[in-house]
Amino acid sequence: RPLAFRWRATPLGNREISTRSDTTRFLLAAEGPLSFLSQWDYRLGASQAKSESSSELTNGYFYYQAFANLINNGTLNPFSYTQTPQALAALDGVRANGVKLYGGTFTTDQADATASGPLFKLPAGTMMAAVGVDVREERYLFKGALRPNANTVDALVFNAPFDNALATAGTLERTIKAAFAELQVPVLKGLDLNAAARIDEYTGFGRTTNPKITLRYAPTDKFLVRSSYSTGFRVPTFKQMFDPRTESTYVGNDIPDPRSGVSAVGPANPAVHPLIYGGGKRDLQPEEAKLYSAGFVIAPNRHLSANVDWWSVNRIGTIQSFGLSQMVANYKLFTDRFIRDPAGNLTVVDTRWINAGETSTKGLEFGLREDTDVAGGKLTGSITSATLP
């Protein structure tokens, strides 16, 4: 009768996967003075960055059906540590060496231009300004197995970690356009204000404006006080949005239907086995953030300085994913992720990415830096520590 067994044999060799990554970057840039604006300078740039990777099976993997045939017809002896020369030769004939597992490409094309220079004189000094524009296009492609017969029984490779479920439907593209302006204002002697704003427009997300304000006060060259406020914006990654949806059935026996309010599995509330959705979520929204900082720097001499800085980051609409047990424990927050049939039975739990509320992180950072002249050069040492309440 048919016999089911698991065999890990030395003659098969170690399972090995080889991954090759090629990264290239091209940059064309120009900079210099603006002929029509006295004391203003310009910078122009165009670049392309590309990262391409691919993985293939190099040893220890075999075509499932062909390998099983060698056992069924007696060529291989699964009950022996050694094999005949004929069996070893037959093994070499059914190896999957060279089969491509998957590969991907990420490309960024970018062009930017900036100009900076003085605006006019103030009692405390010269007001400086900078303006710029930036256009960027990002492209992402992930490919699964490219063999034309990849879905046939004869092409099945035993235990190979193919990832066809995450292959993209062609190349995904995103265009980002941005413009910024910045002012450096000497308010009083030793007191400078820096004010900047940036406008970004993302494909599929519209336009956002984010300011930054920085104050810097240095009454002497030995003491500096500084503070800043800014806002941030981050769109979901391609994978967070466009990874194909995956489905798997929960097979454990320890998760009850959380709508009952009973935390343990029992006769009155048996375990449920819903489908679990994973992968990307196309309706994700960007994260937003507010950032604050304040601190001071003391420099008793040119070789020694110390700093203390407080900082705070408040993120809004954070992009997160949660496991089934976390969602069950917080059922009231994720009720819409528990999908039911018309009779009210739990059929699906959607664990894909979600914009989940706010996070607040604050901390104090302490730093000490010292350098000394050594043999015509400089030896520098520094230490930094952070405290997160």
C-alpha cells in the first residue's frame, strides 16, 4: 500500500539559493552663479537609481514528480545512507538547479533644480533665501517564476519557496512633484529664524504642504539654544498597497468568536476557523506627523562640546499590520475587519495593512564630543545616549 514518509538524505546535498543584486546610479549635475541675479547660485541635477535582484535554486532542490518516480521505481533507496552510482546519476538528472525563484526591479528617475542667495540687508545681517523644484518617478516590478509550465505537476519543485502570489501585475509607477522655499532671517544679533515650506504632489494621493520653523540663538560662541517645529508626510510603499491579497484558513483551536465577549474557547463559544486575509491594501492613506525639538549646546573651548536635546514625534494615521490574536484582543477597534455571512457567522478576518490611529514618541538625547590635535591631524571621540520615557 502507499507509504507516506519524510526523507532528508545526505546525497541530496544542502539546499542552496543564490541571490544576485545589481545596483546602478547615474548622475548628471551642474552648478554655478546665476548671471541675472547677483550673488545667487544655482544647482541642477538629473539622476537614475536602479536596483535589480534575482534568486535561483543552485543545489538541493528537485522536481517533485521526477524525484518521487526514482523512489517508486526502486532507483533510490530511502532506507540507506548511501546510494549506488546509478542512483546518484539519476538524482543529478532531476535536480532543479538554475530554476529562477523570483526577481524584482526598483527604479527611481529624478530631476531637481535649486537656487539660493541673499535677498536684502537687515539690521542684524543679510536675509538669505532658497527655492527649488523636484520631480521624481518611481517604478516597481516583482516577478515570480517565469517558466511557461510553472503551474504543471512536472514543473513542481519540492519545498522551493516560490513567491508567485506576490508578483505584481506589471510595473507599478508613482510620480512625485515637489517645490520648496526657505528663508534664513537674522532677527537679532545671534538670533536666527529659519522658515521653510514644501509642497508635494503624489500620484493617487493629491497634494500636501509641510512647513518647518527653526530658531537658533547663540549669544556667545560657547553657548547655543535651538528649537524646531515641522510636519511630515509619508505615503504607503508599493508593497503595502499593491501586494496581492492572500488567503489562508486559521487552523488553531484557541480563537473564539470575539463578538461573544468570552475570552476562552468552550462549549458555549467554540473555536472559529475563518479565512485570514493578508497582503496589500489599496485604500491605505498616507501617514502624517508633527515633530518638535528643543535643546542647547555648550562648547567651553574649540575641542569640547556637549548637548542636551528634547524631541517629540507624533504620527497620525500610522500604517500598521496586526496579527489575528491582536485583533481579537482589540475587537471593538477592528470590528469592520471581522467579516460575517448573513447568518452572523465569522467567515473572514482581514489582517492586511491599516491606518491605525496615532503614536507619540518623546525622548531626551545627551551628547559629548571632544577632539585633540595629534601629529598634524585630529583625533575625535564622541558619546551619545538617549532616554525614552
